[in-house]
Amino acid sequence: MLSIFNKKSTLAILFVHIPKTAGTSFRNGLDKVLHLLCDYGYENPVTSSELQAYIYEDNDIFKFKKWHQLKNKFSICGHLQLAKYLDFVDIKNTMSFVREPLEQVVSHYNHHIKNSDLDCSIQDFIELPQFRNIQSRLLLDLPITLIGFIGVTERYDESLAMIKTLYKLDIKALIDNRNASPVLHSSKLDDLTKQKIQALNSADNQFYQAAVDLFDNKIEFLKTFEHDFWVYSHTVINKNNLLQSCAYSHGNSEVAVTYKLFVGGKFIKEVKAEQFYGAFPKANFPRGRYIGFYLQLSNYPKGTKIKLTVVQTGQVTFEGFC
């Protein structure tokens, strides 16, 4: 069990540890700066005793939540679905790392060959449903633009630097749980196997690219603006042509985000995201969930371009068509 004592920060983080994305290194770095509880499953030696007792022996997550609220703030991490403890922390304090899917799959295969009873070829491994699209599946409970932070394994040092900027956490770049003698290198795969891995993990490929794009957008944003001004947002246009949007800032989350609304390329008006937002009910949104904005688009011709930008920074939060 990892120690939960003698830490300096009481920031409560929920870290979804996706297998083979440098998550062990990050977890061990977190453990040096935060009060950390780990959930890696029943009787796993890394799982914290508190979680072992409340979650796996008593099978009572509500009792654990009450304990969690009464104590100092504790961070939680593990190989788990984001939704499991989503309501334990502020939504902006959710974190994970993603990795290029082909490399993640090959590394996961090597890990199981080395550490478990699995004995099969990579071709058989990729056919097993439990090993497909792991990254997107563990994080599917929130849109990617509402998750507090998603780091990129291939850009680990950059990711830690961004965490330091956003969360004031100085996490060291440790190298743990790296397989020094993998059975298989991705460079040795034949083209057909590579193509099959990509096809079977198409959801992860899309998610990974979206995560990289978001990461790049944050880097560019932080070159000009303070981190507090970054806006998390999610906007959809439903089948009834109703635009449904939510937004909140990384910094002063008590102040409603103000949008500029553009329709057909023309500025229409400024609007505030201050209406009640009921989606993703397990998420702890700021402002008591009064972070929503709604717009009926039925009066606009089909195919009209809709754009939302943040007044203070010009950050584009949505571009689409009604």
C-alpha cells in the first residue's frame, strides 16, 4: 500500500491510470506530493487499506464517500472507470494520460506476457475485447473537453510542466514499471498486424488525436494567457436543433463564462453560461451547475455555421452547423 501520510498538498485529484501510459511513474510522483489512495482492485497490494475495506470488503462506496469527506482531502488513483469516483473531486481535478494506441497495445501485451499467465501471440491478444480501446473506454464518462487534464505519454515532461502551471504540483519525472526487455517491439510488427491493431482500436485513435489537439491548444493558450482563464466547455446541437452548452473557467469558477455568439460568420451578441446544466449528473460542476447556455436554432437555415468564443480570451469553445 502506498503511504497517505506526510504530504504537503491537500488538493484532491482523481487520476485514472490507463495501463501502459506512464501511469505508474505518474502515480509514484503524485504519492510524493499528495495524500494518495489507490484502487487497483480487490487484494491488489497497491490498493490502499481504506479502499480495500470500504469498497471491496464492505462493498459500500457511500460509506467510503462519507469517510472521504470527513477527513482531509485525499486524491484517488487506479485502473478504474472515471465515473467510479467522479463525484469525489471537483471536475477540473480529474486527470489521466494517453498514449499512441498502437504503442499502448504492444506495451500492454508485453506487460501481460511478462507478469501474468497470458501465453498467446500479439495477433490473438488484440482480438480479446477487454484489451481494445481501453483509453477511451476508461474516460468515456465525460467529454474530453470537460476532463481537467489529459497528459500525453510521448510528451511526458511537457505534461508535467503543464500540471505544474495548472495545479501548482511539482511532480518529478520518475521512470517506473518500464519493461527493459520487452518480448515484442512495435517496429517488428508486420503491416497487416499494425493495420488490424489500428482498426480494432479506432475509438482510441480518435480519442488520442483529440487529446493531442487539446494539449496543443492549451500550450498555445498558455503562451498568451494566465492558466486561470482557460475555459472547459462542451457544446452539442441536439436532434431538435437546440444548442446545449456548458462552460466554466479553471480559475474563478464562481463567475459565469461569457461567450461571443457568431451565427453565419456574423457576431450576434454576448451571452453568459449561467443557466442550470443537468448533463453528466455525477460530475461536480462549479456554480451549483449554473454553467449552461441554450439556444434554439430552428429559425436559422440548415447548415448555418455557429461559433462560440470566450469574451476575455477569444478561446474557441465550439464551431459547428445547425
